[in-house]
Amino acid sequence: MSSQQEIASAAQEFSLGQFIRATPHGNGHINDSYLAEFSRDGVPVRALLQRINTTIFTNPVALMENIERVSNHLADKYDSADHTSRTILHLHRTSKGESFFLDPGGNYWRAFQFIDRAHSIDRIQNNNQAFEAGRAFGHFQRQLADLPAPRLQDTIPGFHYAPTRLGNLKKILAEDPIGRVKSAQPEIDFVFKRLSLIRSLIDANLPERTTHNDCKLNNVLFDDETDKALCVIDLDTVMPGLLPFDFGDMVRTIPCSSDEDEQNLSKVKLNFKTFSALSRGYLSSVEGFITEDEKNLLVTGGMLITFLIGIRFLTDHLSGDKYFRIHREGHNLDRCRVQFRLLESIEEQKSKLEDLIASI
Ligand code: ADP
Ligand code: GN1
Ligand code: MG
């Protein structure tokens, strides 16, 4: 976490008026996010100020170039300026006209227009929200289908490349840097029983698309009034990818009946009705654009991404919690267990889920 002084100095670079305060905001695992408040001639102005996690995003300049290209492309799709203000992320520029501010301590800061009267959720409250989230992420993919060349830069190379994720786990198992391997044996065994999943999407020869790559439920904002999905956020991993990666993250976080870090595993399962609402929402947006092969592999995407994120939580637990922000001892192991329990639930329902997708 940054000091109040560092946060205030960064906030002032964006020329949004007299800086008042910044308070930590949201439940993201990666960046430091603040709701920053200003006063411009007595009128309140709010921004979502973020310190980019440069341990994870090692090329923040390339990352910001991607975000600028993506948000400009999305903005071009809307002709009414009013409409764009709450449905697309807009970057504020610094007084020098840059999309980010590099502070003397080497921290990279950016500020997005704060989307008012909207909120993110960590768990679904009704199936309409599942439909809405699926529709919004599908719409996002569709709108990026005609992003002009060149290809976006890989902000984290091999992000969803399963052999690399497995390789990282094997490396940590061999090193066992903080002696946690012994206590995670059931989870380790779980992984090695499912190695057939590792190449499940790689060998399918699906087309490369521009995808979000982090379509978890709390990366879409819902309108406070209508409960409709308003805006897809968290654009750090928007880069070349496969459609089932994104659907996979939706399956992992939307029809899951529990929180991502639930300790009582009997609460964790895939809710079929919510999955159905999600699938209908998603397919309503990508119809005519998704290929038959991609559609046939959406459930596989759900299994693979749930598995991979479980492996990543496990690897981070064994490494000493260096990647995902944690709030308690063993937090990443709890998160891993939920992913693996959810994967079992998806496996149990696999053919029913595939039949449903085929019927839409
Ligand atoms: P992280 O990469 O750490 O997940 P996010 O970009 O997802 O960070 O932001 C964290 C949280 O902040 C989101 O889940 C959301 O609740 C909130 N948030 C992000 N951007 C905005 C915005 N422009 N307006 C309002 N809230 C936002
Ligand atoms: C991170 O940034 P956030 O909290 O939206 C992570 C995702 C994981 C997710 C697990 C850049 O997402 O890949 O699936 O946590 N983002 C990055 O909840 O690693
Ligand atoms: Mg996020």
C-alpha cells in the first residue's frame, strides 16, 4: 500500500481539481484501487485512481497502450458522448497529456472516470445478473472483433497457457520454499489426476481473438437502479486469447454457489439454472460471430479456467502468497480448494451443460 502522501501527489497529477481524499476501493486481487475525490470550482469530481501492480505487469507502458487502444475503439462504436460516459472506461490524462503518471518512487498511476451509481458484486444474487454479465462480456468480445491491427501486446505472456501454469507449480513443488508442500498434498494430487485437461484447448486449433482474459463477475459494473450490466472493467489483460477462456472465467465466478474463498466446501457447486442464464446472455451477444468449434468448447473452457486458477492459487500458496492479495493465513489455499470443488461439480454435470449450450 502507498502512503497518503504518495496517493495525494499522484492524484493531483490528473488535474481533476482540488484533491480532497482517496479511500481504498473494490475487492480486486491485483492493483491498488482508490476512490479519489476532488473539488473543481466547488463541483465534486470522482476518479478511480489505481497504482498498477508492476511486479505482475512488468511493462506498464505497453499495458497502458493496450488500454488506450481498446477504450478508444469502444468509444468509437458509440456516437453519443452521453452514452459512452457510463458504459465504457475513460482514462483521465495527466497535465502533461499522458495516460499514466510515473512517480519518483517508480510507481505507475492511472485514473479512470469513476462510474457513478454503479457497483460490482462478488456473488450473484439473482439469475438476471448472470444473464446480464454474460451478455456484457460477450458484447465486449464482439466489439473488439474488428480492432484494427497490430495485435495487442501480451501484458502477461502465456497468461492462460496451461503448460506454463503447470510448469510453475512443478517448479515450486521441487523448491518448496516455505515448507507448505506437505500440507497441500490432496490438492497437489487433484492436479496430477487431471493432466488430460492441460492441452484441452491448445490442441483444438481455435481462432485467436481479442479477449478480456479476466471475465470474473466483479469485473463488470451493474447499474444501481436497473441492475443491468453497465460496463466491463479491469482491462489489464485484454489481449489475444480464445473465446472459451473468457466464458471459462464466467463459469468459474457466476454460477458458483459460493464465494471464491468459502471455507465450507459443502456450499460449493455449480448452479445449473444460473449457468443456463449466463449461457443465454453470453450467446445472445456472440451469436453469428462465435464458431461452432468455439461454442462446442465453452464448457471445456469453464473446466480449464477453473482448473488453471486453482493451480495458480495453489502455486501462490506454496510460494508464500506473492501474487494474489490475501486477507488471512491460508487464504490462497482456501481459494484453490473452492476452484477444485467447483471443477468436480462441473465434471459431474458436464454433459448436461454441453447439451444446454447446444440447445441455445
Ligand atoms: P484489480 O485489477 O485489482 O481487480 P479493478 O480494475 O478490477 O482492479 O478494480 C477494482 C474494483 O474497483 C472493481 O472490482 C470495481 O468494484 C471498482 N472499479 C474499477 N474501476 C471502476 C470505475 N471506473 N468506476 C467505478 N468503480 C470501479
Ligand atoms: C485476479 O485482478 P482481479 O482480481 O480481477 C487475476 C485473475 C484471477 C483472479 C482470481 C492479472 O483478477 O487472473 O483469475 O484474480 N488477475 C491477474 O480471482 O492475474
Ligand atoms: Mg478486477
